[in-house]
Amino acid sequence: MNTFYWLVMRQFNLGGIFVEPLNRINFRKINAMELLTEKFSWQYYGGKHYESVFTKFYQAYILPTKFGIDKRKVHLSCLVRNNEIRRGEAILELNESLYEEAEFKRDKAFVLKKLGFSDSEFNDIMKDQPVPHDFYPTDQAYIVPLIKYAKLFLKRS
């Protein structure tokens, strides 16, 4: 079966067996970071998914500011659950600022330039009320036929 088929089945709970091998191994973030540093001279970039300016800006500014989502909560809760850090350490990290002021200004200027927004255009977008995904009919035009196709395909199997 191709990957797309399995993703549709999993996304829409259409049955079948879906194995997630990375959820079955004993992964330790600190061990992986040490190994990467030792073998490949890797350098930590300051946060999960902060490997690019855009992903960092999105996770550290847009998500928390516009949508009230702090991805650190999910990332840190995984580390607490795996006994890699203590709950108190996670709470302390959550109390830290997501951005240093100079770094924020630099990253914001970079992202706005790449997106072609002026400061005022971007600020207006950030102030606007968030729009739910289902407001846009384009998703439904693709997803509904996919679900129907997947269900038909499953009946034949």
C-alpha cells in the first residue's frame, strides 16, 4: 500500500493497522543531541523546530501571539513523561521569554521581507480575529472525495 493510502486511513480513522516505529523505541533527546554533536559537529539551534528563521518565528511569535498556542508545552510534556526532565524544570522553561528583543526584531524583519509584508500589514493580520480552517471550502473540495474513495477502496479489500 502506498503512503498516501495509509495517511488517509489514519487521518480519517478508516481502519487498518498503522505502525509508528519511532514511538516504539527508547529515544532520549539529550543522548541524540550528544551523538549528533560528537559525530557531526551539530550545534543546537535553541528550540524544537528552530532550525530555520521562519519556523522559529512562526512557533515563537505567530502561534502564541495570534492563536494562544505555545508549542513548548507539548514538547516539554513529552520530556517530562519520558523522565528526561522534571515538571518543575519544564515550568521554569515555560516562564522564559520565547524571544530576545534584538533577535525578534531581526527575525521579524527577515520574515516580513520574505513574505512581502510591510510592518503595518503584518500587524493588521496579527490583530485580526483568527479564521477557523473549515471557513475555507477548498479543504472540503479535496478531503470529501478522498474519504469517499478510501472507504470504497477499503470495502473492496
